[in-house]
Amino acid sequence: MDGKFILFFLLLTYVRTFFMQRPKYCSLLDCDFGNFQILSSDKGITQIRIAEQPMDEFESHHSFLCRKELLDYFDGRLQKFTVNLDLQHASDFHRTVWNSLIDIPYGTTTSYLQLAKNLNNEKAIRAVGRANALNPIPFVIPCHRVIGSDGSLTGYALGLDLKRRLLNLENPIKFPLQKSLF
């Protein structure tokens, strides 16, 4: 009986891993800022990630709208996203941090410390930083707008070069791109 239970448990784990982690819908976005996959459920966007592996495109209303809004954002025509998000698998703390990121106005930045203070827990600065790093929906949840307390550009899951380009897109005077000398 123990062998059957272990086999059942392994099968259940495999099924959960295989089916629960797969997105229901996917839109592909190829633009000057990179190649991205926009994943969604029936409720909203679940993830935006760099397209590292080929994936079949099977769009939902949410992923289609998100792709359109991202193109408008990258062209400088959109400052606030309206697409629905599906963050049901995230912890309450992560959702709280991500909602506070959405409140950072276009073209402005804040620090990790200020974000923690806004959540009334200055000591949670590392947890806020970790939640920021785990943001599954970059651009829409603008984690690129969080910088170091000293004004330095700190880590970004999609790379500091992309973070610099996004900040320049939103505020080219405050965040100019360095021109190549050659």
C-alpha cells in the first residue's frame, strides 16, 4: 500500500506541476525593448516574461489588450495600464507591494525605503525589495520605477540596461541615455 501511495503522490505532483504552471493563454510581443510572452488566465494577466523558448500563441482578450497597451507604452502613448491582472497565487504581502508599485506615477521614481515606509513598515525594506524582484508582470506593475535611496539604479530582473531605457522613456530629462562615443 505504501508503494501505491508514493506512486499516487508522485503522479499527483507531476500533474500539478505540469498543468498548474502552464499558462492558459499567451500573446507574443516583439518590439525594440525585447521579445516577450504575455501570459494570462480567464481573469487577467498572470505574467510577462522574456521569450526564451518558442511558445504557441493562443490569445485571450486580456493578453491581446495587454500587448496593445504595451506597444502604446513603448511608443510613449500610454502612461497608465488598464488591463486586468490575475495575482491570485501571490501572497497578500506581495500583492500589497505590487499595488503600491502601480501607484507610482509615470515618469517618477521612489526608493525601496520609501516604499517600505509607505507600507508603514520601514523594517520591511528587504522584503519589499524581494517582492519587487518577484514581480511577475513588469511594465504593467512598474517595478522599474524603484531605485536606490541614493538615486542609483539598482537591480532589475530584466536587466539594468532595460531599466535605464524604461526610465528614459518615461522621463528623458531625469534619466538620459549615454550616447556612444563610437
